[in-house]
Amino acid sequence: MKQSKRTPHPEMAIWLLVFIWGSNFSVLKYAFEEIEPLALNGIRFVLASVLLALFLRMSGERLVIRRSDWGLVVGLGILGNTIYQVLFIVGLSLTLAGNSSLMLATVPVFVALLSVARRHEHIRLLGWLGIFVSVAGIAFVVVGGSRGVGFGATTLRGDMLSLVAALVWSVYTVGTRPLVREYGTLPVTALTMWIGAAALLAVATPSIIRQPWTEVSLLAWAALVYSGVLGIAVAYVLWNYGIRHLGSSRTALYSNTIPIVAILVAWATIGEVPTSLQVVGTALVLGGILLARASRKEADDLLAGRPGTKG
């Protein structure tokens, strides 16, 4: 799809998303020292919902959804903004960070399988190779970390919840693609966010009531605002924008670089030097993305009937 001069390039948008979510890990880690995870999630989703309402008003786009699509919009809103968030937060609390990262690294595989099953995309062999090389790279990044991974009875519940969270996010990603193509990125993102935020706020209310807000420092409040404004409102718009212009599988594949950004941010801010295994893993992740891009270009060339392409 040819991009207009006023339209941000989708790959640049996704790289911005990768930076936001990669740095958001350190931001949330700091905030969790003073604010309960569910309480923080509830408040930051309310903040993100208000901001998306402002974005929508400024854009002039209308929320005109066919009655036949409202069931899908509501279901995806609860799935991607309520169920996923609860599974992710609870799963992370019951397992190691490395385990959770490895489980969530399966998102591109789930998205690719679901996209092919629903006939949204046709993934060539080179594309599949890129996906699995990238996932292998994430395994190197996680195993090479100082905390590593450790599967066993003590982490089993958290591991399974994290794996289910990855599947839930994948279903949300594939499910929103036809909606964002039909109605636009911002309206679909806003509607699903508002629906999910209402349900998430109901789940988080007990934690919000228990939280001693007067004892929260300004830096922790700043972390909450950063996570709500950039980590949710802006990031979700960028994610759905990528889905609309790049496709579900390719957008999901870029998410494998998020742990790499998180490692670099930690290196720059708290002096955690990457290990040799993590360097190898980074190379594999980037190589996998390049393979997937090559596959997409080859497929586009074939569809356009350009000379010099392979069969």
C-alpha cells in the first residue's frame, strides 16, 4: 500500500511502538514498587481512555459502526484490554520474568497460524522461517539473561497464564484487522479501549480502594502517566495502525524486538550489560524480521507481476 506524504510510514510507527513498550517495562517495574499492579492498570486505562477520546475528537473521525459488528467490537474490547491484562499481570506475578517473556514471544507464531486459518494472509516459506528464527532469538535473549528461565511446579501456573495471555493477544490482533480496515485505526482502538477499560476498572476497584494513594511519590505518578499515555493510548493506536498497513503477522513479528529494547534501556539506565547469548539472540531476532520482510516483498512482487521474481 502506497503511503501518502501525510501518512506515517507503518514500519516507523511500529519501531516507535517497540521503543515505547520496551522502555515501558522499566517504567512499570519502578511503579510497581509503590502501586499495586491491578490498581495501576485500572487507573492507567482510565487515563488512556480519556486521551483516546481527545485524539478522536481532534481527528474528526466518526464512530459509525454497523449494528452487526458491535458484538465483535465488544468481545475484542474485553478480550484485548481486560482479559489479556489480567492474565499478563497475574501470570507475571506467579512466574519468573524470563519465563513470561518466553511465553509472550509465541505471539507471532499464534498470529501467523490464526491469520492463515482465517485467510487474512498467505505466508510463504521464507516468512515462516523468519518467524521461527525470530522466536529462537528471543529464547537466546531470555536464557542469556541474568535471571534466565526456570520451568517447574513452582512456576507452572504463571507459565500457563502467560501462554494463555499470548494466545488472547494474538486473537485480539487478528480479530481487529478487518475492523481497522473497515472503520479506521483510531475509532476501533478507542471503542475497544473504552469497553475493556470499563471491565478492567471493575476488576481493579478493590486494589484501587486498598492503595494508599497519598503515599505514592511524584516519580511513581509520572511512571503511571507515562504508561497510560504512551504505553497504552499511543501504543495501541500504533499497534492497530501497523495491523492495518502491514498485516497481523508482520506487525506481531516486530514485537519480538521489545525485549531487546528493554535490555538496552536497562543497560543504559542501571548498568546491566548484555551477555554474549543475548547479543546472538538479538542478531537472530533482527535476522528473522529481515527474512519476513523479504518474504513480504517477494509476495508483493509476484502479485504485481514484476520481472525477476522467484516462483
